Amino acid sequence: MTAYDSLHVFPEIPSALRAVADNQSIEAYIFTNGTDDMAKASVETSPDLEPYAGVFNGLITVDGLKVFKPDRRVYDDLSSKVGKDGRVREIWVVTANPFDAIGAKAAGLESAWVDRAGKGWIDRLGDVIGGIQPTVVASGVDQAISEIVKRSS
């Protein structure tokens, strides 16, 4: 677990986080299946993330719920904690995990799935629960942020 404390980020992450910091309309949160302590330590000690720690409005984990993504309760908890109860379509989950992209959409949120392999959306989990797909498929977090800003304007 200590390896998480020195994680490096993908090349586009610094520019994506600068774009978030420069856009006053975006409230960014870290939303993870990890514990509060693990996630906090990862951000504070990662040489790549620590300079951008101030970009995030908060840290939201599933730690207190004792269930994990894609359980709908974690997305409901996220909505409540960011003050968007009843306005879940204003919440975007940006993720490289297909189960998280589908879980967010199934709970009524928007999702941007990061397709680092460049194969397009090939996951079939969403087909099982009604043909659900991510709102956006992006090649990187920077492209996801750009698409979210365009769609939110």
C-alpha cells in the first residue's frame, strides 16, 4: 500500500488539473474506493499530485459506507456530500474503470470514461443493465475535462 504514496500520473494529468484550476465553474473532488487515510496520503505524498492538491474541493471515499463502487449507495453519497441531491446530472465522474463509468450513469450521474488503449467503448457491462454507456469516451483526462466544459456551458 505504500506504493500508492509515490504514484506517478499519466502525462496529461498536470495540464488537466491546471485546466480544472483555471475554470471556476468546476468543483473537483477525489472519489475513490480507497480509505480516507490511504487517499489523503496518496495525494499528499505523490510527487506528481501534491502540487495540485489545492485543486480538489475535497476527498470522498466509500470508507464510511462499507460498500464499493459501483454500488449505487456510493454515488448517492457522493451526490449528497457535494450538495447536488436532486441535481445528479450536474455531477461528472471521470474514470478509467468501466464499472465506475457505468455505475455513475446507472445512478443518474454523467460519466467520462478514459480510454487509454484507444479501442473505444467495448465493455458490455452496461448492456446487461439496459444499454448504459458513458456520456463521454475520451483519450485522456484532459480531453474528458474539455468535453465536460463544452457540455456544461
